[in-house]
Amino acid sequence: MKILIVHAHPEPHSFNASMTHKAGDALRRAGHQVTVSDLYAEGFDPVEAPRHYQDRENRDVFSPLGEQRHAYKGGTLAPDVAREIDRLEQADLLILQFPLWWHGMPAILKGWMDRVFVSGGLYSSKMRYDAGYFRGKRALVSMTSGAPAQAFGPGARGGDPDTLLWPVHYSLHYMGFTVLPPFTAYGVQGHGYSYQSNDALGRHLQALLDGWVEHVTQIDNAKPLSFPGWQDWDVDGRALR
Amino acid sequence: MKILIVHAHPEPHSFNASMTHKAGDALRRAGHQVTVSDLYAEGFDPVEAPRHYQDRENRDVFSPLGEQRHAYKGGTLAPDVAREIDRLEQADLLILQFPLWWHGMPAILKGWMDRVFVSGGLYSSKMRYDAGYFRGKRALVSMTSGAPAQAFGPGARGGDPDTLLWPVHYSLHYMGFTVLPPFTAYGVQGHGYSYQSNDALGRHLQALLDGWVEHVTQIDNAKPLSFPGWQDWDVDGRALR
């Protein structure tokens, strides 16, 4: 299996980095091929903007979707976007690794979606959801939070993980991915702290890493999340039931 | 009343720009003071990263939250972040104006939250939610979508607006804002198209602008959205009921 980890943390010694390294090592040991898109290390620009389009369809008015379509068809996509699409094409499994910032992905990863999921190329009005471009591929979210696990759930202080991840998961579903259950490392404190320390926090972090490695190496047993598809909507997109 | 519109669209002639202009004009006519943070025009950098911190608390390991706290206390916040905080301090009402990209805010606006909602300054473990820094101020989302209104709702193709906006709304709630009902302009097609054209699309867009102006000038009649607060949680953040 070929696996792409899109990694979104600014610090190479962060716990997120440990998660990406540990997962990569375990997956390689299991015989898989692993590629990491380290968005910070690669200086990925997450801002969808005119500067990324050399050959404009319309020089007067910048329409992101129009220019995405035009650049895809003309083969003039920005090199970083073309590179990310190439990595996605090759992957059987996509992993998004990030710290939960403001109930969602860090901007650098949100903008990776904004720029890389190209309109007119990787999706169209018909090529979406269960008819999406990446159908047959799987995807999953792996995130960290400083808050403790008990603070998450319906009505709880940190919010319900299913709700807060809905926009991320549904965007992956939109692109055709089969979305696997997420993994969340809660209570990640002590930035730059070694998870190898033999104290309570060190043992907690080590257990999280072990749990993540188990999660990611056992995905064939995971039941995918369920989202509505074309058979659930009328022609205008209304829910049929 | 002082109003801050944080505007997140790359094209000055976009429908989003029309929404910001129309709201600004109407609110000024009603006697209010309006400031616009035009994130694209100002070249706002949405990527939380070491480059924004000149005086580091820890030069070896970059902890975003640790450096935010340190910079806030030491008065060394990046000038763009300090400017945005100043604008927020002055505002009675915050409006976020953006196109719905991948079921959420464009990266430039997500990163505005990542960088501007400064840990240790604008929030702490105690100063959050209904005890948040900006309590007493109001906030609302105004967004556009190319998809038609009927495609939105529970189980519908575009998703349930309450769910997809939850991370944005809850982040505003976290900061102490009273969150007002959002406004969504659905079916915004024809980028760069004049809403003054006297055809079906022009009339649709004109009606959306009129609706938005009415929404934003009538906010005193709007019933705020309801989110859980400190009285709803136990000490660990679990929901009490």
C-alpha cells in the first residue's frame, strides 16, 4: 500500500512530528511505502490567490474556481499543487496529521485543500461524493489536542469530535475518499517534552503513540464513517428522507 | 456602534466584496463606524510560524501557544496581529465575510484566528466561553456559496449549515462573543458578474444583497445562537446533563 501523510505542524520536535514518524516507521516495517508532505518544512503557501496562476483565463477578475479549471486543463497548475496532486494520485491511503487549532485544521492544511482539490480537475458537479475522483482510496484524520479526552463529547467543553471534524471529513468524502475513523491524541501537553520520560506525562504520551501506531496499522479492520451519497438526494440535492 | 468586518476574498470585484461594501454603506448610513480588515488586500499571513516571533521564549523548540503568551506579555506581538487585536478591542460587532471553501473559512481567515486569538492574552483556561475576553461584544458570519439553498440542510448534499459552521461559531463563542445568526448568500454564480444586470441571476444577486443589508441592520432584533457555558460542565469539562 502507498500512504501519503500530510503533516501540518511548525515544529520538527513536536508531538505531531513524533506521531508522523512513528506511523511512518510502523507502516514501512509492515511493507508499505510512505510519503510525507511536510507542509511547513516545504513552505507550502496555503493562500489561494492570483499569484499562483501565470496563465490566466481572465486577467480582469480573479475567479478561484475558474482559474483552477483553466490551469488544470492547460497544464499550468502551480508546481506545489501539481506535486501534491501527484502524491495523492499515487496514494492508496491519505493521512492528515495536525494539531486541533480553533476547532479545525491549521490554516496551512486548510489552504492545502483550498489549493490542491482543484475544481474542474479533481471534482466537478457530477464527479463528487461517492462518484468522487479519489473513490477507492481511503483517508483518515489524526489530530492532537491539549485538552483532556473527557472534555470532548456532545455538549462538553471542547465540543463533539464528530461535529468539529465534520467539515474535514465531509470534504474528504466530497473528493471520493472512503473516510476511516479518526484518531485523536488528547491531553498533549508539554510541548517539546520527551515522550520517553518515565513520569506520568511521558507515559501518557507514549501510550498515545502506541495507540496511534495500532490504529494506523489496523485500518483494514476499521469500519468507515458513513456519509450520504447520490442515492440519498433528489436532483436539487435535498435529502430524500 | 463600532463594527469590524473581516473580509476574506481575493478578488476586489467579487460578490463577497459587494456584500462588504453594501453592509458598510448601510451601517455607516445608520450612524455606525465601520472598519474593514481586508485580509487579501493587506497581505495577511495566515501561517502561524516561528518567523512571527522575534523575541522567542524558547529558541530551540517552537511552541505556538507558548510563544503567543510570551509575545503578548512582552509586547512583542507581530505588528499585523497587534493591529487586528486593536481593531477587535474597539469593535462592538465583528462580522466575518467569506466564501464557503471546503465547508469552512478560506485559509487566510482560518489563520487569522490561529494567529490573532492569542493564547495567554485573549484567552486562558479560565477566560473562555461565557467568561471570554470579548464578552459583551457580538459576532456574526456572512458567507456565500455557489450551491443553491435547497442543497443545504440535514442530510442534504451541501451539508447542514449549523454543523458546517459549528467550528467557526464555537470559536467565536470560545472568545466570549455573543454569536448572532449567520447570513448565507446561496447560489452565488457568475463570478465578476454585475448584480445590477436585469436578468434572473442579476435579480437573484440583488435580492441577496438586499437580504444581507436587512440582516445586518436588524441585528438588534436577532436572537443569539445558544452554546453551552461554564454552568453546563463539570470541572473536567464534561456535559452535566
